Amino acid sequence: MIARVTAGDGSKKPLVLAHRGARREEPENTIPAFTRALRQGADGIELDVHRTSDNSLVVHHDADTPELGVLANLTVKEIKLSRPDIPTLEEVFAACKNCLINVEIKNMPTDDDYDESNKTADLVVDLISGLDRQDDAIVSSFNMSSINQVLKLAPNMATGFLVSPVFDFVSALTLCRDNGHGALHPFMSMLAFDEGVEFINTSHQFGINVNVWTANEVSDIEYLISIGVDSIITDVPDTAIKIRDSLSS
């Protein structure tokens, strides 16, 4: 499902995933941002989801907005009345075909809508399965419990463990492997040293993909391609695609 792009010489090049869409040209986490990124040639998109009070899923980075407050306290209809630009996850899947959709579940204890029961994970699995889009999706989270719940409900659904530099790479990889997740999503700086290639090779030996966030500088994108990452999550998908394709030619 998450196969890398094959270059002309038969080598594998990473997928390019647009971080919240083409967010430098369109408002982030909106249908225009996602569809623009796909028109630019992105292999997929990355987005954030939150649960509403009527158990729907909306796409928005933060748990709240200045004008509405905490989204989990509102119905979809109430959200749409003030913010029609905030899409539901179902609307994004309808608008974005033939691409990879990285759904990040926002559910950390510090979040205003934190839910220890992982209801958001349940809803994400139900939606993706109901739409028969399992082959188009990977579900990620900083919360291991959330993606563990995804695997419990849907053992064949692709999942990724998101990690920040508070982890070292080896510890994060071990946690990812021990919990049965097929991808690690490290912050870029976790690979920015001499052991980067070794870390990627070790991950692949474990059968774990490495999808890196968020690479925007040309030198960083070139470096990540050179060490063999599986996906690059970026705010500049058009730039990343040009770099990848130029290195593939």
C-alpha cells in the first residue's frame, strides 16, 4: 500500500506527502489545500482530525478555534455554520482519490479534547473501513494508545508512530516495533547526523517504513532522499517533487 516511487533506474524514491496540504498557497487542512497539492503531483496528503460532539470527524490542527472554542463540544453543523472551510474527514476522502491519506489522530493528554477511551480512533477506523479506503490510508499519532486501538480494531490497517526529538531514534523504533506498527514518523532532526543511513537500514530490516516530518529546505529534502527514507512530509510538496524527480532522472 505504501510503496515508494520507482525511479527510471529501478531504484526506490520516497513518496511526497503534503503536510496539511499545499499550505503555503491555500489555507491549511482545507479541501483547496489538499487538491492543490495533488495537482502539484504529491503522492498524498497529511492531515489532523478531531472528534465532534455528535461523533463526526473534522479536519483541523488544533482542538479549538478562536471563534468556536473546543471543537469536541460542538456538532458538525455548528462548526460548519461559522467555519464552512473546516472539512469533515469523509469530505476529504471524497475529494482526494488515488492518493495516500495520512490521518493524524490528535489525542494527547495536554489537548483540550483529550479522550482516554480513544473514541476518535474508533471513529477513524469505522470511517476508513466503511468507505473501503484502507489501501489509501495510514493512521498516525503521537499517542501510542490511539494507534494501538486502531490496530486492535483493524489489524491490517497501516499505522505510524509519530515522534518528536524528545525520543532518540532507537528507542522510538523499538517502541514502534514492539507495538506492531508498520511505520515510524520521526521529526527530521532525529536523522540529521552520521547514523541516519544506519537508522533507516535498521528500520527496514525490521520491516518498518520511515516517514519523516517536516522537511522544507532543499538540502534537507536531498539528504532524506539520499539516506533512503520512505516518505517526506513537507509544506512544499511542489519543491520536494521536483527535487525527487530530478534525482531520479
